[in-house]
Amino acid sequence: MKTAFFEAASGIAGDMTVAALLDAGRIDVADLGRALSALPVSGYALEARRVEVSGVPALHFLVQVEHAHHQPHRHWSDIRRMLDQARARGISAGTHERAMTIFETLARAEAEVHQVDVDHVHFHEVGAVDSIVDIVGAAWCLDVLNTEACFVGSIATGSGYVVTEHGRLPVPAPATALLLRGFDVVLGDGKGELVTPTGAAILAAMARPLRPSFRLDRSGAGAGTKRLEDRPNILRVFLGDAEERSDESLVLLEADIDDMTPAALSHACETLRGLGARDVTVTATQMKKGRLGMRLGVLCDLGLLDALARAMLMESSTLGVRYRTVARHVLTRRIEVVQTAMGQIAVKIGVRPDGSETAEPEFEDVSRTATASGKPFAEVRAAALAALRNVSR
């Protein structure tokens, strides 16, 4: 799975995201310019130049806009039409879909903050040409790099105040704070606004707060405009391949539930197992106000994270799912099929650290054989182990 991991120790902005992706992908800014020419906007030029920020080589990306102080404010409906026109004029389907998702994520956040219908959201700074170019540019880079999944670690939000169309607002601004829900943030870390609404929208739409293990291929750094006293103002991105299925690195999803019947919860567990979960467990827990509840735990491969999280939200009564990567040590193991008087049974054999081996017949085989033969489960299991001992002699 082609993976991008963002290191946002100095926050994130749209221009920094584009710069980091261009740098990591060794992409010529002229290629980006040709792709963005499909947008029905004009009066801007792209510039990308190598810089050094506190000794760290990085790329600085700039959208130079004519008449930058006299740009029209745009509604979400205006942005949708612009993106649809760009698609009709040749921008890729992947870029169009990603850009639409980012803008819609931002529009919904603004609608929630201002308590208006999403179609009536009025973009201010984000509706400007440079922000539109940043968002579509980031979407194009992710598409060109064939990125299948994005992740991000802790995000420094900055501190102080920022001047907006709505006046002087505390950092992070309301819409930015809303977009960062669910992410690991370090509030008050750094001076000034380190996370812009554009940067937050890209993360909210494209990334998950997770640190998966993956094989690193290349990395890039995007430089911000401001110079910070206590750190290099850069956004780093690491590109590589994450294994969708791995024995050493898995994802643990959890939800605490106190309002489902045992039958309904059992059905949810079977559904999750059917979708490919490595393991599904239910354990008793005590929730707030002393209520007894159940903790639903699902262990799965990285590639099934989205599908199983969605299934937990659909099949259980929980209002949210938390998840994290977990590492594990696993034994070397193999499967041997043995012949018994009642039929063939697969036996799983594990090699312990001291070289000794332990064996256990596969439950499904033993259960099926016991049912078909009319023999007790224990008798079938014992027969499989005896057959294995005879083969090993």
C-alpha cells in the first residue's frame, strides 16, 4: 500500500504540503503548473525553489497572485463548479475526487462552526486563488504519487492569535480546531498559527492519526514562509510501502458499549470476523457513572482498517471507534494436514523460542469432522494429535 506519512512538528499549511510532496516525489513544478491550467482561474504563477531552513534542505512553494488583495470570496457551490470544470478540461479523476473531498471536509467544518447549511458556506481566505491552487496541487501530487493512504503523527498547533476576515481569533481558529478532531495535537506548541485551515483540511480529508510501520522509499521537506525561533519551519513527508497484511504490525480498534443486547453484539462480532478481522474480543468494563459495559476489540491488518471501522460503526451502537497500531512477536509456525480414521484435519504447529514445538488441531476442521462423524470433539482432537505423532516418528 503506497503510503505517505506527514511529520507535522512545525504544523502544516497547504503550500508546505505541496512543497513536501513535490520534493519527495522529485516532481517538476512545471508539470504541476500544466495540470493546474485546467482550473478556471488565472492571474497567478507558480514558483518552487530550494532553500535551507535551520540547516535542513527543503523546497519552498509559492503561488504568486496578481491583485492578491482584490480576490472574490467564493461559496462551496462556486468551488464545486470550478472543480467540475477542471475535470471536464482534463484534470485527472483522482485529483478531482481528492480535491472535492478536501473542500467538502472544510465546507462541513465551516458550516458546523457558523451554524449554516453547507451549501451556504462562504469561503474567505480558503476561497482565494492561492488556497485553491494549494488544495488542488496537493490533491494532484497525491494522485501522481499513487498514494493509497496518508498518516500523520503529533501536530503542533502553535499559539497566540491570527487575524482573519472574522477578526482576531485564537490559535487554532475554530474551523481549524474542528478539523483536527481525533488527531494527536500539541496545543500551544510553537509561536503563531502553525496549522492553517487549508493544512488542517488536507489532513482531515486525506490522513489518519496513526504511525504504521512501512518500508521507507524517499522523503521530502516543504518549507513554510515564516522563520521560527525554536525549530525549523518545515513539513516533512515520508513515502514508502506499508504492508496491508503483516504478522508483526497490526491495528487494534476498540469501542466501549453499554446499550446493546448480547444477541446484537454477537452478530456484530460475527460480521467483523467475516470481513477479515484477525481476532474479535468482548470484555467486561466499567464505564462512566459506574455503568457496566462491554469493550469490543478488533485486531486487523492495516489494509482493513477503514472497512472494519465502518463495520463497527454500522453494526454496533457505538458513536466512535478509537484505533492504534500494535506491534507483536509471533512464533514461526506451519500447517500440517494429517489423516485420521474420521477424515483429514489441519494441525497448526508453533516453534517456541527454545526450538520445541507445540501443536493444536484447527478448530473448524475438528468441529466439522466431529459433526460429520458423530464423534465427540475431544475424541477427534486427540485422534488428530495422535496422527501427527505417528507422522513425526
